[in-house]
Amino acid sequence: MAYKIKESTPDPKRPEETVQPQGKTVAAKPSSEASGRSLSRLTSLDAFRGFIMIMLAANGFGTYALSQTEEPSQLWTIIDHQTLEKIAFHFEHPPWQSNFVPGSMDAGEGNAWAKWKVSFWDLIQPAFMFMVGMAMPFSYSRRSREGQSRWRMILHALIRAVVLVLLGVFLYSRNEPSTHWLFTNVLAQIGLGYFILFLIFQLSRRWQWASLAAVLVVTTCIMQFAPPTGQYVPELVNASYEQGEILAPPYERWSKNWNAFSDFDVWFLNQFPRPERDDPEEIPFRFNRGGYTTLNFLPSIVTMLLGAIIGQFVMTAPRSAKTFWVLVGAALLCTSLGVFAGATCCPIIKRIWTPAWALFSGGYVIGMLAIFYLIFDVWSLKRLAFPLVVVGMNSIAVYMMGQMLKGWIYREIVTRHFGWLIHSGLNQVARMTDSRFTGAELFDMFHPVIQATSVALVIWLICYWMFRQRIFIRI
């Protein structure tokens, strides 16, 4: 639901403040659990969330789309094609397996123990889900200080989970003649796991770790030992050997659209009404073209639970370099465990969120958080955080705008009202650099970057206006 906050918004330059429901800004009162340490809002968390949402809204600033420019093109006289392809690798999801030997873009190359490289774009969803878990201790602490009962918080968690799932279904149904019951996008996946996460969060720290381990073990056993039904015909389920989507023994049961999770979807999704369209791949449901599955939410609970555990630690730890190094150590340990699991018991695949992927990506995300924590909470460079915080405090709004309004924003706002300014600027650039290309030619060549960047700027300006008006979208 949307609401307008009348009271003061926490200033990212003053992390010692928190907003009380009475509308007064007062010093945060730590609970007994905090042992006297501040429970104030983490600037790094808002900034990290804002960074991830900007990257989503900007679609990687059009980098991957630019790299797909066909030859011959004058673009490749300005930019080295191979260099751009190496950069663009980080702005698109790999076909199936998600870890690579450094320097390679082929998951089939190299020894499994040496595969530490990952596409940045594969880390977007883990980062989003990790931050959902990390925010939970702060939210729970705030609600406790406001006097909310445990049952009220349980009801809120349940309602939030249902709303997130329905928002995910809504986004899948936008261009359909009827509701498209699909549960694989990030909002639906968070919603499916959120209530379970909340219940685990109520347990002691020891049982949280035990729950994390149990989810890893159970999902590994389900995928490894539950045989897929029927005969596997790769070309009939959009899988190919060339893309590395069909794995050899002993990992064949982690192949694309031939695993226990995809089998579940063939049964589960056909319990819902399917969109009425002439598509033999969808009526009835037989497979997901990307290999994504509903039950991905089970191992992704590990990602959110890692966030909740790290959130509990950071919430009560001193804002110091020591805490930063603890986060770095946790990141290295988690990623190492992911590489170990990937080399011994299950492959590292983001598209079906294998347990090895949950650990591998979790380590990377903790490492990214550590960098933001160092810059904005240890070094206290709050002013640098402000452009990111503006977006991070309205992450749901940014996600929905990015999913629904990108085309409209570019067509009706950027092109209609500022197209002349963009073309004038490119003409000026061409003159100042003595370019052999006209402004119009530069526009055609760099159109993916111009479109993505301009849309992201408009979304940021909307977020800035909402921030100034104290308008935030919450569920």
C-alpha cells in the first residue's frame, strides 16, 4: 500500500536519528538485545538497495543491448567489439551454469574448483532477496518498540507475502488475455518464501543456522535423488547441449527443464487456468523457456536467511572497520563453500537456485554489502550515498515503474519533451570532438544506452520528488 509520511524522514547524513510514529525525530533507543549499541538505520543498506534498483531500472544502462549491434556497423570503428562483449557479459544472465573460470565466458571450460567468476547480472536478484532478509531485524525491532504484538507482526508478514506473490502474478499478466499464474519473478519468489523466513527469524540464532543447513540439504536431496518423469527430449523443452543446459552424470538431474522442480511445475501450474492463447508451449504448461521454476523459492530462502542473520549482526555491531572485516570474512567463507559444493555435490545454477548457487551468490552479495558498509557507515560518506538512498527508500515503486513504464517514459516523456535536447547535445559532441559522424548517426549507434540512461534518470527524478514529498511505497 502507498502512504505519505508526514513526519521527518531519517536524514542519511545523520544515521543516529530514527523516526518515531508520533512524528518526532528523536534519538533511537536501543533494546536490551543491542547492549547499548545504536539500532539506527543503515545508510549502506539503503544505498545498496538503491544501487541495485538503479541498475534494474536502467537495464544495465543498455550495455548488453549495445553489444548485440550487428556487424557491419560503424559502432565497431569507435568501440572494440571484444572488449564490449566482455563488459556486456556482466549485464545478461548466462544460459544455464552460473560460475566461470576467470577470463572465460564459457561455463564448460576449466576445473570446477577454479570457477570463481560470476556475471554481475546474475547477482541482482540475490542482492534484492538478501536485502529483504537483512531489513527484517530492523523492521522487527522498530515494530517491537512501537508496541506491536507478535501476532500482529505475524499477520503483517503473512499479508505482505500474499501481496508480493499477487504483484508478481500481476506483472506476468500484463499482456495476457487473462490472469497468468506464474510465480518465477523476484516479487513472487520473495512472497512465497517471506512468511517461512519470518517464522524462522522468530527462532534462536542456533535454530536459524540449523534451518539454513536443513534447507540446503533437503533441496539438494530432492533435486539429486527425485528422478524426473518421462523421457527427456531437449529440443522439445527449449534445452540444448550447445548452451550447456544439459548436464552429464552425476549432475544430469540438474539439467534444464528435466529436474524435480520443473516436474512439479508441470503438475502445479496446470492446476490454474491458463491464458487463452494459441501457444502449444503454454496450453497446457509444459516448460519454462528460461528453465525457471516455482520451487526456486525454497533454496532462495537461504539467501534471505543469510540476509537476516547478517542484519542481526550488523544491527548490534559497532560501526567500525572490525565489523567490515567480519563481513569480508563471511563473504569469502560463503563463496568458498559455494565453490566447494559446486565442485562436489551440485552445480552452481542461478536459474534453478541450486543450494551451491545460494551459498556462492550469498558470499558475493555479502561482499558487495561490505563495500557499501565501509564507505557509508564506517567512513560516513553520507553525501555520496544520497542519490542512491533516494531510490533505495522506494525500491518497490522503482521496481514496478521499471517493469511497467519504461516504454511509456521513453516515448511520452524523454522523446516527446527532451528529444530535441538529446539530439542537440549529440550534435555538439560531434562538433567538439571533430567526429566524422553526425549527431543523428551517434544517436542511432548509441540508442540502447541513450534510451536506458534517460529512462533511469526520469525514474530517479520521480523518486527524488517522492522523497521530498515524504511519499514512500510500502507493503
